[in-house]
Amino acid sequence: MLKRIFAICLGLILVTAIPARAQTDSAEYLERAEADIQKRRDATEGQRFGFAMQVIGEGDETSDVSLIYNPDNSANFGWTIVSPTLSQNKEIFEETQKQIESDAKHNPQEKSDQELIVDEIFDEEAAGFEYLRDDGNVAVFKFNADGSISMGRGEDDGDGPDFNKYMKAELGIDKELGRLAWIHIYAPKPFKPVIVAKIKKMDIWIHFAPAWTDGPLVQVREEVHVSGSAMFQKFSEHVIEIYSDFQPK
């Protein structure tokens, strides 16, 4: 619903250094996770659902906004702003309402519940998955998702700076459950996308889980850290989006 700032690029790894057994296991993890996504998507195709959303902003500005989305609600494009109310914080309430209306204007066909469903991540030819390591019960892969996440697009839909070449992307698969657990997109070092701006840190975590027991795999948490300077002014933002209480409709 709210605008996101993302970019990703391909990193390199020497696959010849991976033992044969690890390569076999890693392929199985990818296959199981892909099958899990496909099975859930096929079983719930066209299923609409409601959910709660909390957006916590920290850094130069702070905020804590709670919303409810209900596809059966024809008012306000399905959204209800729970808090803050207009009387509690007029500025944040109106800013949130403006964002809802802007998203609806620029994406009139968007279904906010469907946007959370995991889809088309496991295109191996485009993604070029490469096994990196085990992190506890999670198998971690490097991948190239170039073009699947946009960055720097404004309201006029013009192109912004290309962040892809500065970013790396990883995903984690729960080995026991055979399920996609998270995606991590980050800049390994500071960079300057344009002459007048420098990004000191960009770090994005996206976590996934089933919406309900046999439901689709959906995004349940997104955490973004961005800091740097632009036009000689420093900035720092930490935004957390939490999605919960999924209710099939």
C-alpha cells in the first residue's frame, strides 16, 4: 500500500567451491520452496482476504500508523485508518489518507491483498540462484532480482537513478518446512546514485509466512533502513511494516 524504496543487483560466487552434496541439497531446497508457493497459490487462486497493517517510522521523523484492509469495504478503497485518528494527529492521518488516494490513482487495478502474495520469485533463469551458506535451519542463496523491484519512480512515473548496480540480494529457505522465509536486499558499501546524494546505508528485510494454515504465502514484515545525505542534508529513516490478522473473504 505505502510506497516502497527498493533495488537489487547480481553478486558473484564461485560455485565450483561448493561441495557436490551441498549443491544437491540446495537444489532440493529451492524445488521444495517453489512447489510450496505454487501449491498454495493454486489452491487459493482468486481468494480475497483482509488484513491489518502497522507502519512504524523512526529516524528524522517518527510515526506509528495502524490500518485495516477489507476487500469487501467499498469505502476508501477498502482501507480504514485505525490510528491515529483525525483528532489524535491530524497531520499523520491526512498524510496517510493522501497516500491511500495516491496509490489508488496511480494503480487503479491494484488489489492490496493480492499484492502481498508471493509470486514469480523462482524464475531460475532470471534469478541465477547460487547457494551461499547455511544459517541455522535456513539455506541462504544469492540471487539476481534485477528489474523485479523498482526504485526512484515518482508520481509522474519517470525513471529515477539506477540503484541496481550498488545492491546485493539474498533469500533464505527454511530447510525443515521447505518454505521461503525471507529476502534480504542491501548495499554492501556506501554509494552515490547521483552527484548530489550519498547513501551511507541501505538495508531491507522482507519476511514471509502463510496467511493462514493452507493459505497463500504472503509478506508479513518489511524493515527498511536508509541513511545518507542529499543536497548537503543528512537523513536517516527506519521503517517497519507489519502485516497480520489475515482473514479470508
